[in-house]
Amino acid sequence: MNLYEITVKDMDGKEVSMSEFAGKVLLIVNTATECGFTPQYGALQELYERFRDRGFEILDFPCNQFGHQAPGTEEEIKSFCETRFGVTFRQFAKIDVNGENESPLYTFLKARRGGALGSRIKWNFTKFLINRKGEVVDRFASTTKPELIADEVEEFLGDSGDSRDLADLGDEE
């Protein structure tokens, strides 16, 4: 299976094929609105605004698995993010990122970039960077601020970034 064969649900419950994002550099993030890392929404929005015109997308997947810190409905989450942080990047329906009900998207991501904890996601705001070919090229811990990965995002937006050795990247969990 490749990334573009996976289907997810948007905040309105509509099916979205990941193939819609083929050829783009992606940052996939599991988020929560009541987490100590929630202010990262603002930095994520700044990163999105900086690179969106060059083929960059942020895909936000709220997750309530860590301390029940994403308790609202999709509508409430979307409203909170738009009002508080001016979020305009794509947001999707709440998902599980670990366990028997985990999203196939996260099964795919973790199989390719397990991190120091193995395949489990440790907490909210874990970030996966995907190159234009749909390859998972890096994984960042919750504590990694979005502005600290801007250079790597920019590198993958250019032609030269995709040829790097994927095993030498990142600050994984």
C-alpha cells in the first residue's frame, strides 16, 4: 500500500483520498485543542502561509487519545482553531493514532517512521513530513516547534531534497 491509496474523512464526514495530495509536500499532525502544545496551531498556520503557494499542505487530524485533550465535536474543533489561531489548513475528522481502532493513515506513517518509541505515537502534535513522492521522510516529536522544521520543509519543496538519504533525517521521538 502507498500513501495515495489511503482514504480519510474530512470534518464533514466526507471521504477524501490521499491521492488528492499527490505531488505535494505534506506535514501530517495529530492535534488536540486542550493540550500544552495547542499553541503550535499558530506556528503551524505560519508555516502553512509561508509555503502553501509552493505545493505545501498541512493535514490536521484531531485525536482524543492522549488525556482526552480533543473533547469537542469536529465543528467545535474547527471553530476553535479558526477563531483562536486563524487556521486555514485542512482539518479532518477525529481519529485514533494508536490501538485497535487506529486510522490506516497512522498505521502507514508509523510503519515507515517508527521513531525511538517504536511504532506508537507518544502524544499530541507528533508530525510526519512527506515528500512529493508520498514517502515519509521525517518524524518530529511533539516538542519540536513547527518553525524548527521550516528549513527541512523548504528543502523538500525544491528538487534537490528528495534525493537525501531518508535514514539520516530528523529529530524523531
